[in-house]
Amino acid sequence: MASTPSVAVPVAASALRVAGGSDPRRPPPSSVPVADKSSSSGRSVQAAQNGGGSGMEAPPLRPLDIGEAMDMLREGKTVQSAMYVPLLHVCVDSDSLGAARAVHGHMVKTGTSADMFVATSLVNVYMRCGASHDARELFDRMPEKNVVTWTALITGYTLNSQPVAALEVFVEMLEAGRFPSHFTLGATLNACSASNNVELGKQVHGYIIKYDAEAITSIGNSLCRLYAKSGSLESAMRAFRRVPDKNVITWTTMISAYAEDENYVELGLALFLDMLKEGVMPNEFTLTSVMSLCGTRLDLSLGKQVQAFCFKIGCETNLPVKNSTMYLYLRKGETDEAMRLFEEMEDVSIITWNAMISGYAQIMDTAKDDLHARSRGFQALKIFRTLRRSAIKPDLFTFSSILSVCSAMMALEQGEQIHAQTIKTGFLSDVVVNSALVNMYNKCGCIKDATKAFVEMSTRTLVTWTSMISGYSQHGRPREAIQLFEDMRFAGVKPNEITFVSVLSACSYAGLVEEAEKYFKMMKEEYKIEPIVDHYGCMIDMFVRLGRLDDAFSFIKRTGFEPNEAIWSSLVAGCRSHGNMDLAFYAADRLLELKPKGVETYVLLLNMYISTGRWHDVSRVRKLMKQEDLGILRDRSWITIKDKVYFFRANDKTHEQSDELYQLLENLLEKAKAIGYEPYQNAELSDSEDDEKSAAGPLKHHSERLAVALGILQTPPGATVRVTKNITMCRDCHSSIKYFSLLANREIVVRDSKRLHKFKDGRCSCGDFSALL
């Protein structure tokens, strides 16, 4: 059993008093002796401390432990008021509210509670033990209060996440005619930061300027923190420059603020260099922020220098520093080194686990190809499973990150398991987790589950509304998307430019020209949002879907914007689909003038020129592809069946059931031809591992058809087949899988690089407009 902590009893109360008030940050003396009981029998503690007045040398002194001190209090022995202070410090250190109340009871019994200094210490103890109500009651009963007492109450409320109450106390203090000290002003600024009350913070700042306290370092630090948290980094920097004696907290506050905003990365790093030039030694919090800046900048070289600096000053074992270092390696794709650091950590926190999971989630977007991206996703899922088996519990950031991984991989089964875990742990009520859940179900093609999760949310953010509107649009339910948009506006939520992309896309799919033009005008005039290329693209797609090709080109001319590669590609596909090849060729020429960088764009053009027999243009496009050194278009698809992932390339025959897959596809295609399916001729696509080799001829089966066939073979009748594909579906695969859904009586979901296709009963949710290749 652990020994009882000892308490040092001060020699005299005056030793802890300061004329005109006490510094609340000043610690009590580390060891103050008291007389041994055996040699002071029959004398009070005070007499022992004073030598008993006998003129003889005082007996040997030793510190009291807490048990002895409490026994003395219970016995009712006479003690000095200052003796209570170290006892109260022990109550704070042990977080013992019961002991604090016991000491308070003895103070009331002996009349010591009227001592302002001791009562102020007790207010502070109650606050630090989380008993803000007790602290306030004691404060209100105190006959006399000084500035330290008021400051203790303000600081305590902020410490207990009650910053509004802290600000009310500050106002009471001013109304009572008391003048705050610089400690009081600093505590009030911290309360303004915690409550996001920037306006009151500015008023306090004016008070600080009036009494010439702005140059005090602690005040300057609080001002920097206030303005930085409110997003006003310019004001924070002005406050920073006015601090003449900057300490490590001053520098770290500003560097950390810059680390939170990716637009200020260079300024944050420059500030760190200035700090070193000024001879201020950074601490672990500074270096953690600097490493975060390196991560945002994706500067591994500088990060390694900071890492070496951490070793130099001996803080490389600090957990936040290790977490930020590990996260930097992940962001740069150095997964082996990040994993090495992770495995070498003896003590990890949930922040460490979250850094690993979110790091892998982020590098999925920057992986060199889709195979590497999915491997990163699998690693994130593996780490999450390991976390679940550990003693550390996931938090809301863990769940939101891992759900984003499931969304990117269309890993529905894993997503459903995580959904169950959020219910079990109680995190489903969090708006961030619930929003991630809505997005996951939308991305996996489960619009009913997404709707259920959305409806059950007690609080919704703009991101949640927008995600659900986009989900309805993607699933071919434009009327629901438009209605939800109106519900969102009725709820008082202000849409942003992404929300308008979703609602305009819904209008496009439904062919609602009047509604689309109304929302386009509303966006500009009512919400003052300037259209971006995506908004223009939705309007043009709508006209093209309706076959109003002249209106599409007229819209481009009337608005005066310059279409990008995606819009010209859409026009090429739309004109080709409606049989207006003159406009298709015109759009193709404009597209080639942009020297597009996407290999899919060139394949779109090749398919069009091949289908029309324009071999001269075929040769021209292939020559441009070589000049741009675009490489080849790799065709890959994935399907998950019973927690096992199967990977396919075009014309893949590596699967053990490949003979059955090809036989099934031949049978389905023959039946499809009998009911109207007509194959499309496509450009030859190489999927060779050797980039310099090309296929001998056109590929017969693209990867998604093979994945769909496996899904039909290995899943129960009627089960939904879900496939992800790394590039856009070609027209032939899109057309054939529509018939497969009818013939196999299956719902087939294919998410390609452009959008989600939900095939059912021979129809697709995209309205047959999104198959470009």
C-alpha cells in the first residue's frame, strides 16, 4: 500500500502572505518542520513552533504526514490558520473533494473560515476538485474578498468549462468597484477564448491598453491566444509584436496558431526560426506544432531536421512530438518508417492511434495508383482492429476517420460493423461520427440506410445536409434531393457552393430547367456565391441530357466562362450520344486545344473516332498521347465478399474460378443480345505491367464485368453486388451490366472514378449519361 503523503506546516501565516494580496501561483514552502509530538506533550503546535518560550533549544522538528495532520484536526488541537493551506494543496493533488470538505468543516468549527487568505485557498481547491457550486457558496459567504479571491473564482469557472460564469464574475467584480490585477485580466481573456466571446475580449483588451498592461508577458500571451482561436491571426500577430519580453509560451502560441491554418505554414516556420535566433529554447509543444507545419508543407527534409533537434534537446520521447513525427512520415508516404516509430512506442495514447488511422486515410488520396491506395486503406482497417483489441477505447475522431476509409473503399460490411460499435460506445450521438456514417452509406450505394441515419440525427451540420442531398442526386432520386435542399433552407441552414453543386446536379438529372435556372440565380443573388466551373458544368450537363445541344453551347457563350477538360469531355460524350457528330467533333477539337492531362480523356476521343472510322484523328490522338507521355490506362476493379477482397484486371484469368466467370459472362451476353443489347467498339486498352507493351487487340472483358460475375456467382440470390473501379466505366460495360441486373434479378452497384452507378431492373441511376469511354 502506498504511503500517506506528508504535509509541510508553515512556520507562520505571514510567510505565505504578500502585502496588498497574494500571488495565487506561488507554491507553499517545500518543507516546514513541526515539533515531534513526544517532546511537546501538553503544548500546542504553535508553542512547539515558537520554542515554547522556555529559552531552551527547540526539540528536533519533522514534517507531519496527512494522517497525523487530520488526526490533530479531529482532536481539536489549536493550530495556526496557515496550517490548512498545505492540507488543501494535498486535497488538490489527490483530487479528494471529501478531504477538502472535511478540512472546511474543521475551519468552520474553529472559526478559521473567516480568514480571507485561507478561505481563498479553499475556493481555489473546490474549483480544482470540480465543485464549482461549493466554491461559489463559500465565495458568497466570505465577509471580505480581495482581488486574489475574485481571480480564483474566475480561473476556476474557466477550468471547469464554465467560461460564461467566469465572465459574469468578472463583470460582478467591476460593478463591486474592485480593480483587477494582471492575473485577473489574463484569466478573463482565457474565459473569453473558451467561450468564443471575442467581442468581450476586445473590450477587456481596451481595458488592458487603458491601464498600460499590454506589455506584460502573460497578458500578451492571453491576447495572442484569444485572437488566434477566433481566426484573427493578424490581430494575434499585432498582440505578439507588442510583447517586449516574449517567453516560450508567447512564441509557441503563435506558432501553434499558424499550424492550424494551412495558409500560414511559411509564416509559422519563419516564426520558429526567429524564435531560435532570439535564443528562446522551444519546448515539446513548440516542436509538436513545428512538426505539424512540416506535415502540412509535406517537407520531410525539414521534418527530419526538427526530429534531430528533438534528439538534441532530449524531447524525442515526448508522446505528442513522436505522434506528429510519425504523422509526417505517413503524410509523405513513408509508411515503413511511420510503422517503425509506432511499434517502438512503449506508451501510446488514442491520439497516436488516430494519427495512424487518419494518416493512412489521407495518403489513400495521394497514392501513386489505386492498388497502393487500397493497400493503405486495408492497413488503416487493420490498425483499427488492433486498437479494438487493446485497452485503449476509440473516440469520435477514430470512428469518423475509419468510416471515411470505409467510404473510400466501399467497404460496406466493415462500415456496418463500425456502425454497431458506435452505437455500443455511445458515439453515434456525435454529429461528426453520424455525418461520416451518412457519407459512408451514400458512398456504398445504401441510400435507405443513409436516409435512416440522417433522419435519426438530433443535430445536423451543413456538411450533413449537403452529403445527403448529394446522395439522393447520386442515387438517381433528384426530387428527394431538391426537397431536402428546401427543407435545409427552411431549417435556417445557409447553403455553400458545394450544396449548390449537389442541387444543380439533381436538377440536371431530372431535366428541371426552370428549377435549375432559379437555383443558379438564387446562388448568385441571394447567397452572393460566385459560380465555379462545377456549377456551369451542371447547367451544361442538363441541356445536353435533354438533347438541347444548341442551348448548351449558347449558355457557354452567354456566361462567358471557359470550359475545362471535364466540361468539354462531357460535351463530346453528350453530342455523340445524341448523334450530333458535328458538334461532337467541334467539342473534341476544343478539348485537344487544352492538351488534356487525363488519359481517360484521350480514350474517350479514341473511342469516338474509332466508332466513326476517322482513322486520321485516331492517329493524331495517339501521337498526342505519346508526346504527353501519359502512359497507359490501367483498368482495375475490386469486390468484397465475406470480408475478403478480390482484385481484377481487364481480361484477368488469375482467379481460381476464371473459367466459370467467363462462361457466366458469355451466357449473360448472349441472353442480353436477345433482348436488345448491342456491343460497342472500344479503343484498345493496355493493362500490361510493362508500360512499353500494349495489348494485341481490344480487350474482351473489362475488370468490372469480371468482378460483377464473381459477385453473382458467390453471393446469395437477390443479394446486392458492389464493385469499385479505378477509372470511368466504358459505354459497353455500362450497357451490358444494365442487362445483367435484369437477367440476374440483382441490384448491381459500381462506383467508378466519376460517380456511383446503381443498376436495377435494366436501368441505371445515372440516366445513361455518365458512361463516357
